[in-house]
Amino acid sequence: MKSEIIAVGSEMLTPFRQDTNSLYLTEKLNEIGVTVRFKTIVGDRLKDLVSAIRNALARTDIVILIGGLGPTEDDLTREAVAEALSLALRRDAAQVAALHVRAATWRMPMAENNLKQADVIDTATILPNPNGSAPGQWLDTTFNGYRKLVMLVPGPPNECRPLFDDECMPRLRAVVPQRFIAIRTLKAAMIPESQADKLLAPIYTTYTDVETTILAKAGDIQLTLLCSKPTLDAAQQRVDELAGRMEEALDDWLYSSEGESLEQIVLYYLGLRQATLAVAESCTGGMVAQRITSVPGSSRSFLGGAVVYSDPLKTSFANVPPDLIAKHGAVSAEVAAAMAEGIRKRTGATLGIGVTGIAGPTGGTDEKPIGRIYLAVSDAQKTDTFERTFRGNRDRVRQWASQQALDLVRRKLM
């Protein structure tokens, strides 16, 4: 069955608040084989809400509205759902009494507008909310002749999530046809998104029962495969079959078949080879070390390193000869190599990484433009150097550089 989640609240159309409840609800819906086809955020305007609800009812089987159930004038979810379904609102006496009891328990006078939370849509089942004053509502109804399930749940996460788990999920399990969802996540490093899609589109487009999404960020491609079937084995088989073909096409661009991060994979290979790693970073300012040490247990393979931002520290911490810097410049393949070799020897690590470059927004030249990065990976046998130029602002260049550094270590260990 198809579903849509509508998050209600003008505050979520500003830069200061974001909807996180829908992520939780999506995970719970996937557990019972329900896919989320649309997510909508709507401000607190009745006309807009009614339009969004009718659109959702026309294109999905299950509609879940989050928020807009409070006592204020701009809490309009109940009114909008009633209007969209051409149903009336009634004030429920039991809910009115519960609101009075709640106010008395808190020893607070109850404002008249709180009674709005006792308004219930005709034919709706009230869903108790022990963590707040506004109950949820469940409707098993029809729209344009088709059966629809509509849920109204409160917005605060500490109310929304327990209510959905305790009240909505059991009802959904009772009426939703049993289906299972299998998901696999593949990850590839440093391959352009367009190139990845050129390789993979001829494969995944033939699997019409598997939903494939591609997410690209700095030097990283994430491919998520999702399949819904009457049995988990059937869904998993289709996902695994497609994943296998995509893995073969990606070849050594692929670094993860089960969703692991690149730093996790680097540490896995280090452990497998009983090797250790140290880093000397300039323009990345410790990003490579931070990513590696974010993984629990990284101390088994990662010895440490140094942020050698100034030329004197390149010399004192990573043993880079001053005359080498004078001759080639701090941003050069020669200095990156010396940094990698120097930090490896100084720490006794199996491998050393050196990263130096011009992250911007200033400092570039015609010969060495902004975004020019030199990287080196050193072991006891040799030191490999690499020149890359990454586009974007300072943060993006640094992210790309850290991703490239980790991927070079992965490839070295492979």
C-alpha cells in the first residue's frame, strides 16, 4: 500500500525548524511493507491544508498528518481533514471531561480554547495520548469511492512517536496486507554521479519491482535498493540479485555493499592487514583523523597524526625539509610525499597520509588554483602522490579532500 505523510506547521517552512517525525514514521511503515510515496510540509492555512489532504487522498491509500492538533487558532488539522472528507466535527464530552481533569491535576485554570482539542471528526476513533492533551484520531473512510486510512497524530516527538507505536501500528497491522520490505545500500567513492548512473541505469531500470535511488555528496555515491514483496525472502532475493549486478559494474569504485562508511572500510582493511595508519594534514585541518576516530575501536589501527598548517610545523612534526618547501612550495606533490613519509616514520605506522592544498576562498594562482590538492600515501616500499582539483567552496573542497585521502588508503590496502 502507498502512503503519504503530511507535516503540518508554518514553523517548518522556516530555516529554524525541521520535520524529524516523518523519518521515524517512515521506518515504522516500512516494517510492515508500506512504502512512503510522498512527504509534504504545509503551513497553518486551512485552504492549503485541505488542498494537500485531498491531493494525498487521491494518490495514496494511507494518509498520516502530524501536528496541528493543539488549542490555538492556527491548529487546523482537524478542521481541514473534516472539510476534505466532507465530514462534520463534534465536541466529544469524554474528551472535554479529560481536559478538565488534566487541568485540575496540574492545578491550572483551563482556557476556553483548550476545548478545541476535544473536537472529533465524525466516524473517527479517538487515539489516547497519555503524553499530551491532544488525542490522535483514526479514520477508516472512503474518498472518491476508494477505501482510505487517515491518521491524525500530535506534533511533539514525545507524543507523536509513542502514540503512533501504541495506537496506529496495531491498527495498521490488522488491515494492511502482509508485505515485507528488503533494503540494501551500496556505496562508491570518487566516481562522478553521471558516470555511476551511466554504468548502472541499464541494469537497475530492468528491475521494475525494485526502487533504486542515488544520493550523491562530496566524493561519495550512495545507492539504495528497496523491494516490497509478500515474503521477505522474495524481496531480499530481488534486492540481492540487483545488488550483485551493480557491484560487478562498479568494480573497484565500490567500497561498501552493506551501508558501511568509508572510514569503517579503511579500518576493516587495516585490521585485516594488521597495519597501522598515521596522518599529516594541512588544508583538511584534521578532518581525516576526525572521520577515522569517529569509528569505535579505531585505536587498534589508527596511531594518530598532526595538523601541520604552518610551514615550521610541517618540519618539526612531519620532518619535511625546509629547503623542500622553499623549492616546491607548501602546496606541492613533493611536500605531500614528505609529510606522508615523515609522519609514518615518526609514529612507526605502517602507512602514512599527507594532505596539503588550497581550500580557498583565497590563495589560488594560475599554476595552483583554488581547490588544488596534493595527497600522498606512504609505506615502507614506496610513496604514491596524487594531484586533484576540487570545485566548490572551502568546506566542500575539504570534504572532497578527506574523502579522496581515505579512498586512496582503501585502494592501497586492497
